[in-house]
Amino acid sequence: MKTLSIPALACALTLGFGLASAQAVTPTRVGPVSQYGQLITGKNSAGEGHIYGSCEGVKDGAEVQVRGMSLYWSLMPQAVEYWSEEGIASMVRDMNIQIVRAAMATGSEDWNGEYNGQKLQGYGSNPTLQKNLMKTVVEAAIKQDIYVIIDWHSHNANNQTEASKAFFQEMAQTYGQYDNVIFELFNEPEDISWSIVKDYANQVIPTIRQYSDNLILVGNPRWDQKPHWAARDGVTDSGNNTAYTMHFYAVDHCIYGTEGWGDGDRDKCPGQSAEDAIKAGSAVFVSEWGTGDKSGGGYPDATKNQNWQEFINKYKLSWANWSASHISEGTAAFSGSSNKNSLQYSASGDVVKGYLATNPTSYTKCGTPQTIRNLKVATGLSVSFSHNALEVSGVNAATVELFDLNGNKLMMVDGVVGTLSLAKLPKGMYIAKVSSGSASKTLKVSIKSSKN
């Protein structure tokens, strides 16, 4: 038995090998993913939860805010038009997006939509169609070097647990090695208890963690209006890389205080709830917001939208605007004359495009060697972590490399097999890369206490 330990949460960076079940996809430009790396959660010196890039690590001033568009439900031709390589490229070119959210219909929805002669149905009725749409968007985002949210776009995902687990397992195995990918487990839980949402998330997260340590977004009750409920009783995540979502529609939703006449905690404004969650140490991600009212309609109110943007920028919250479509809703960004190659903007789209214009227009590739990202592959190598120890099996011997938060290699141990105790290291988060021949696995580990 050999003894060692590792410092935390380090740079999990872009892989250098092919996918197990898909052709490797490579970027055609240097974009935000090359500059920031994998998005990771952490806390600043004040204990506030934020999202950081693995290239710089978790430190004050290194918070990462990425902004872009959410695609509309994958059920209507006016939406699916943009679930395409051309649509993503147009939004990168014309809107300067850094992230796209793929809001995949999950149930047996059938809105009588048809696109290019193919009937559009939800995952429950036509999983092959929906997975192909998702893969198109994910691979287009990778080529454009932007982030992409794989969104199980459901209001009752807790009743779809097994289907969700199977879907996310496949997506994580296929795309979980790419720093671009973010997993959103539950679009908008309705007025149900947090315990129900938490139980669902705790079942789905391990299926992703078999293959990926990428950022996971977890919804919360009352249509993602209560991230503070989640923050005070968080989900279990072996990867320690989970953020809670907050959704708002600027015309209807308040930022501070409470709304309604019920219990103050239950009626807390979504902005107030997000602020409370952040101050409690949890990261918050605005995976959906609209310029109009909560029905998806209405006209953008300039003052309310500006107030929300000031709040978002104060906490450097990443966001995806609803919606990249030309459906007949006030919050649709495009007019009916748009197509995937030519974007024409609605009143809402003009507002959002103005916000996106302040995104960077050029990026610098991360200087940290991009060598430590690797996940489970189809070999005998097996690595697990529990009770402050790594357990290595399935191979005759392995090499363990230890990295700090900035991607600096701390040590390397050859000939490892069996148990490696990490208990002598300081309490904290760390990353270990374990490799044997062509097989390799990287995982985050959390040392709960140290022994001298």
C-alpha cells in the first residue's frame, strides 16, 4: 500500500482522445471554452458561491459569467430551425453568444409540429429524434467553442426518473469529456417540495458522474424560484460541481423582498432567493430568463430588464435567454422572417442582442497544459474514492498524478494498485489523474479531515 494525498478541484481540461461512442469533435475557432476551460463551482473569500473556469481556478476576481440563448422546446418547426449547426453558427456570429441551451422535450408531447417532413415528438414518443437533435446542437457548440446545456426540459421530471437516468448516462458517456457540456437535470419543478426534487437529482447525478465531472444544474420548486431552499439542504454530488438554477421573467418577477400574501420564505422574490443561496455558499445559474412576462408573452419593459441585468451582473450570473426561435411569442428573439442562416430580430431579440454585444469578441487559449481531462473508458481500470482513500483496481499497476486547483502537478506516483490513503493531506478538494497504458480516469476528491 502506498500513501499520498491531493489538493482540490483542479483544472479539468479538454480531452485529447476520441469518444467511446461518437467521433471526436474539434473546435473551429478559439472561443470561451478554450479560454475558461471546464466550468466549476467554488466560493470566494467572502464565502459566496460562484462559478469559475478551471483554467484560472477558484479565486477572487476569476469568476466566469457566460451569456447566450436558450433554444425553444424541440417540438415546433419555428424552434427546431435553430437546432442546427447553421443556427448555432449564426447566433455565435450575429449575437456573440457564449452558451446555448438545448431545451429538449422529454415526454410524449406532440404539438403537431413537423420539420423537413419529420414529425416532432417528445423523447417519450421518439427518443431517437430528440437525441439526434441534442447531438446536433452539442456538436455544433463544440465546433464553435461555446458552452452548451443539455436540458431535460420537463416540469415533472420526478415522474420520468428512469428515462432521465438513461438519457443522461448516454449523454455523459458520449460528451462528458468535453469542457463545453453542462447538464441540466430538471427544467422547472412546479409547486412541489424540495425533497422530491432533491431525491430525483440524487438518483440522476450518479449516472452522470460515472463518466463526467462537468457542471450539473439542479432545478428547484416553484419554477426555479427557490434556489435558497436547495442551498440549505443540498444534493449529493461526488463531483462537487453542482449549481442551482434561477429563472425569471422581467415583467412579472421581482428581484428583492417577497411577493404575494403567503409565507415570506415561500413568497421570496427569485432574485432575493438567488442572493440568499449565493451568500450561503451555493453557485446559482440563470438557465432561463425572458424579457417579457412569465407566459412567454408581453413587451420588454426597459426599466425592469435593466434592473434585472444590474442584479445579474452584480453576482456575475451566467444566463441563457428564452428563446432562440421565431414562434409567435413576445419573448421569441427572432421575427417570422428569420431562418437558421439569417437572423431577423424581434423587440425582445434587439434587447438581448444589446446585452450580448458586451460579451468578449476574442478569446485567448488557456495556457494550462490540457492534459488532465479524462474519464471512464472501456477498459479494466477502475478508480473510486471513499473515506479519504483512492481505490485502484482492474490493472496490474497505475500511475497517479496529483494536481492543484490551477492545474499544477504536485506529485506523481508510479506502480500504484489497491488502496492509496489520502488522509495525511489538508482538508479540501483535489483532483487525481489515474492512468494505466491507454486507460485513464480523472476524478475530484474531497478530503474531509486530515491526520498528521
